[in-house]
Amino acid sequence: MGHEVIFVTAPYSKLFKLKKHYFNELQVKKCQLVPQGNNISSYVHATPFHIANLRKKALNKMSAKLYGVYQKFSIAKELEQKVAQGDILIFESTPGLFLLDKFKKINPNAKYVYRVSDDLELLGVHPSLINYEEEVLSKFSLISVPSQYIYDKILGKLAQGKENLKLQYHGIKKALYDAEHDNPYQKGTVNAVFIGVSRFDYSFLEKASVLRSDILFHIIGPIEPKVKGDNIIYYGEMPFEDTVPYVKHADIGMHTLSYSEGAESFSDSLKVHQYTYCGLPIVAPTFLETKRKNSFYYSPEFPESIEKALGQCIAYNTNRLDLKNEVLSWEQLVNEILNEI
């Protein structure tokens, strides 16, 4: 859209070397601006350490004030100049939020946006970050959230009013889904697809694959093939654009996640918008229930509800609704954010 964008990756530190993490596989230039073309540059804020949940209450208590040290780590002069010149600074819900005070000092006049892409408590971050988030909410011109659950949760933390809090769903790249794609499925088959990286509900798959042996279940992403069956196909991880035909030509979109406290925040996750734009009926557990007309729900503890929900999805396909207008493009989301500040 013609704007200059600096994308800062934070946090990034040697602590990632202590565990298996995809950051370890990246070959990146640290602490320097790297042009990426089309008005975009990237910067990896590499520091000696970052603030991570130590998984022990005593250890987390001992390290509760360490974020003050993290905030003092310097950034490159070239990034500092860009921050000083910035009109809008957007923070996501990661430990990078701790950089807010530093950036505020560099540029107190910019508009600050908090895009709460994920619930911090669900992510299992250090308790000091959860406390810090609550302390700084009032410093943002806009708090943009992608789900009703996160909206309600942030609203409960706001000391004053809700004028700067807005529900703004994720967007998709519509042109990708509007383009023609070859059907990857065998003609005459009924296909349910799941695309994701975690929290897959294996119990659903185990029951559903037996209850509806007429449905082929396609699992795309780094999902361990724990449940076997003649009608279950695992693809592993694939490039995002390669997943589009599997969504566009599917009969059912699976939003089948396992529960943990706070998982309700996934009610409006990206795959929901992708499925909806392509006109798919969605099968999901009841804790993800919304008012979407194309969603059908099951209770994980009741197998009969799984069979019923899948049957409702099949029936829905006989008269699909066009819900494309209910899905934002990324450009529309950008405009919504810009219009609010």
C-alpha cells in the first residue's frame, strides 16, 4: 500500500539453543536492518537472553524483574532512527512487548497499536509479561484483537473504558483462494481437511474415522501420525500456498483442537476464515462455539455428537451459503486498524 514497514523479530536469544526451536534453523543477520524489497525491511533483535517462563514458581519469582535488564539491551542506531521517524508502532502479543517502554522513549509521538494475536496466558509466557501487559494497555492508541474471547479478557483488564479496544478478525489473502486450483482429491470421495501446527484433537480423529468410514480425513501440518486408519492421510508440513487446493476443494474443514485453559481464544483462528471463505462447513468442539452459520459442534466426550456434527456438515454442502463478505482480506484489516487511530 506504499507504506514503509520495518518488521522486528523479538525476542531472539541464545536461550533458544537450549531446546528444539525453529529459530535455531534460521540463518539470519542479527541486529541489523535487512532490506526485503517492496518497502519492507527486517531486523532480528538478538540479545544475550530473553524473558521466558522457567516453569517453576520460585524461579519465575526470582526472575520477575529481569525484564528491566532486557529493556536496557541496545538496538542498532539504524533501527533507532527508523523508530524515531515512525508514525505507527505495532506490538504483537509476545515477550517483544517488553520493548514498549524503550520505543516510547525513542518516539513518544507515534501512534501505538497492540495487536493481541494470541492470549499470553495460553502461550505460557513468564508471569511478569502478563503483569506488564496489564500495566501498559492504557499506553496504546488501539488494542486490536482477533476473537471475542480475547476481547472479553482484555476488556476485563482495562482500568478505564473500552474506546481503544476493537474486535478486528484476522484476514486472508483472498486472491490465493479466488484463483483456479486443480482438485487434489479423488473424484467421488468425501474429504475433510485439517491444516495446523498443534493442539490437534486425536480423540476426535480416532472416533470420527470409525464412525464415518465414508469420509477421508486429510491432516496437513507437523502433526504426529498417532491415529492410523485406511481413511486417514497425513501430509506433514507443506508450503502455505500448496495447502490452498486442499482447502478450496474439501467438503469439510476441521477445526478440531484439544482443550486446555484459554483455548477458547482459537474460536476465530485463521483456518476458520480460510474455511469460511471457501464455503466449507466447519466441524469443531463446543468450546470453540460461535454464531457462524457454517459451523457445527461436537462434545469430545460424546461420540454420537461427533457423528451428528459430521452429518450436519455433509447436509450443509447440499446448499452452501456464500459467506465471503464475512471474511476480511489483509488489506481490509490494515484499513480497519488505520481508520481507528
